[in-house]
Amino acid sequence: MLDAFSDVLRVIRLSGGVFLEAEFTAPWCINGRISADDCKPFLAAPRQVIASHFVTAGHMQLRIDGGASVDVRAGELILLPRNDAHSFGSDLSLSPMPGREVIQRPEIGGISQIKYGGGGEATQLLCGFLGSEIPFSPLLSSLPSLLKLDVRATASGAWIESSFRFAISQIAAGRVGSTTVIAKLSELLFVEAVSQYVASLPAERLGWLAGLRDPHIGRALALLHARPVEGWTAEALALEVGLSRSVFAERFTALVGQPPMQYLTLWRMHVAAQQLREGRGNVAQIGFAVGYESEAAFSRAFKRQFGVSPGSWRRQSV
């Protein structure tokens, strides 16, 4: 499962950072949502944002608008895969203070801070994000609106927490390279949270992540990821994974949410977008590398997926 998941992470290229250190004292309640401005020091214009809150001391409650509240304690990380508006605090029955009104903006090179509350029990947290220039809809739709990870319970928990603190101190001191460290740590925690979520899924659960876990569909996804240039058909994939065409097509569509050939087109376009962004050849060469013999056919397919031509995508990604 992790190999196919790693393929997607490589192509959508998640990057991230911690943009806010906060110290709250009870009673307190904040609402907010990560904006493009919060991401700017780390990523110019993410099209997909995953918000994060890591509690380093104390505890709080968090509630996505319209949802149930969850308790979050020291050492626990909350991820919001769709960056939903949310409230968090010592007491969610309080009228929430808009986060924008209490943020203290940093000097150049530092990170923002909040010190807010009624003077009681203290809670400290780091607020951050993971972002991607190319949102991958099957992954996004498979994730719940909230993931919680006990970082200290992971194999590298103590090392990750101390590394976060060190990297943030280096950012405050204007040290080059610290933002890259945080991005890698954030991605590591995201992978761990998703892996734990997949392990907890009931057998009847549907979705792209459930597809990765299925021995037949997971194998088919791995083949499509590894060899997108190949002239795959549903029949050929079914043969490779040991199912009849009809059973394979039905199971793939039920789990992944789209037919296998439609998924292949989506994957090809994401691989092509990555190659365009990285400057790997001209448009015709990249189209050929993902299975299109005609530049015109590739350009049409790319524009259907991303709304712009391959050439425009490349210029916007520079």
C-alpha cells in the first residue's frame, strides 16, 4: 500500500511548514482557517491545503463547523485534509475569537505568534499546513475531514517533536534550510496518520485508500502508477491481477470511485503536470512519455483535467 501511496505523494509533491506558534490560557476559543497568505513563506499558491495543529503542551478541544468536538492533548496532531473552517479552545461554548485578530505578525524570516486567553491553564501549539500545487482528488475524497495522530506514540515521536522545535528556533533565527526540515517532518507525519487511518478502516469501507489495501485493486493501481505509458485496457489489467474483466471493472469502480481507464487518464495527467513543472522535455515529449502518440490528443486531455494547456501550466508553474 505504501508504495502506491508514495507514488501519489511524489507526483503531487506535498510541501509544508509551521507558520504560527501559539500560547493560550484558559478560558479561550479561536476560530479560523488557513489562508494562502499563511502558506506564502513556504509555497507560492497551493491548490490543496491540509491544515495541522500540533499540541506541544496542555490540551484543547477542536470542532469542524457543523461537526462533533474532539479532545486533543499534548503530543497529538490534528490534520484537516480539506482545510475546513473550525474552532478550537479550552471551552468551545465560548464565543470564538477570529484568529486573524490576535495573530502577531513576525519580522521578516520569523513565524507568527499568538498569546491569548484568560490567564488560566496554558496550552501551547504549533499551527501549520501541507500544500500541493496539484490536488489529487481520489486521495482527498478518501480521507475523513479530520485525522488525529498521537505523535509521541509513533516510533520516532520524541525525535520528531524535538526536531520541530529545533527547526522553528532556526527559522526565528533566520537560518536557511529549516523550512525544508519542517516540510519533510510534516510529510512524514501525514504519511503516518494516513497509514494508521487505513489500518483502522473496516473491511466494507470504499474509497481510493481502501482500493490500495485490496490485493487485486491495489496491484492494478501499482501497475498503472508504474507503467502509465503502456496501452492498458481493462481486460489487460484484469488478466494481470487474476480477475475476470467484469469482476475487476466492478470492484475497481466501487472502491476507487471511477472506472480503471478514467483513473489511468487522471494519473497520466498528474504525472505529466509533474514533468512539465520540472522541465522534463517539450510538450510532445512529455505527452509521449505518459502514453499519447499525438501532441494534440495529449493537450486536449490535459486541458480537460486542469483547465489550461500544457504550455500554460508550465509557464504558471515556473
